[in-house]
Amino acid sequence: MTTSDPEPVQIREVLSVRRAVCPGSFDPVTNGHIDIVQRAASLFDEVVVAVGINKSKNRLFTAEERMEMLSQAVAHLPNVKVDGFSGLLTAFCQEHDIHAIVKGLRAVTDFDYELQMAQMNSSLADVETVFVPTSPEYSFLASSLVKEVAAFGGDVSSLVPPFVHQRLTARLKEKAAE
Ligand code: ADP
């Protein structure tokens, strides 16, 4: 090694993989989620889409179904994988050597909660939150609203991938028949 070679520690920093997590419930995945994941995938080397599998929450789709739909929705992104998590997101980050959380911001109403969450998470672990502004065409889009509108017969086909739309319609029919 000559005196002009960089320090080993710098080499390690250059070679380290920059990983991010996009957390959420994805019940079901929408085009707004896919937009954020795609943009995260262009900013980071690896992205893990982490599906909250907290059993106490009332969901339309099971964790397995949500992960299955997500995997199909991000199949075109080679540096993205789907995983599930329960408990603290910061614990998941530590287990997977992840130091960035990517969240989409839709409106000012998202900001208050997300800022508080970001500050709490960075106090719990060595993790930064990166906010990505929603694309204007998805700024009104949330899974809860998609489900509500679809349940009343509204057309949500332009808001979710076609295969999600099919499964959503089928599940809502099953629910209505219960
Ligand atoms: P929701 O039920 O509101 O869609 P999720 O928990 O499934 O919420 O969403 C996970 C994250 O995805 C949210 O915290 C938000 O950062 C992001 N997100 C969801 N919808 C959008 C959207 N339309 N535009 C930008 N980001 C979004």
C-alpha cells in the first residue's frame, strides 16, 4: 500500500451496501405504494418492503396474501424483496443491517405523525427516515380508502394493479356474502 492509497475504512464505506426498508400494512398494495418502492429502489442498493404482520389489526387480507400481492407487484424490481415484520420496526432494521426507512408523504396530515415516528425511531436505533413526496396523481390514495370505495361499488381499477383489483373484488364479494 502506498501513501496515496485510501484508508481501509474508506474502502469499507464505499463497498458497503446501502439498504432501505419501506414499511407498511399494504392491505392491499396500491399504485401509490409501488411508486414509492420504485423510487426507493432507484435511491438505494437494496430495498426490503416490510409488511406489518401484527395479528391484532383488523385486515381484509392475511399477511401471506399481502406479501404475495406485493411480491408480484415489485417482481420487475431486481433489488427489491418482500419480508414480514412484527414488533418494532427498528428491531427489524437492526436484524437486517438496515439504516434507512423510506416513507411516502401524501399531505401535511401525514407529516405530524411521520415526523414523530421518525424521531422516535432514530432515538431507538441507528436509523434515518427518508421522506419521499407522493407523486401528485397518488396524493389522495390510501389502502383504507380504496377498500371503502370498492366496498360501495366504486371503480378503483386505476388505483391498484389489475391482479390486486381482481382479488379485492373477490374478497369483498366473499365478505358481503358472510
Ligand atoms: P395506507 O393504508 O395509508 O396505504 P400503509 O401502511 O399500507 O398505509 O402504507 C405504508 C406507507 O406507504 C405509508 O406510510 C406511506 O409512507 C406510503 N404510502 C401509502 N400510500 C401512498 C401514496 N399514495 N403516496 C405516497 N406514499 C404512500
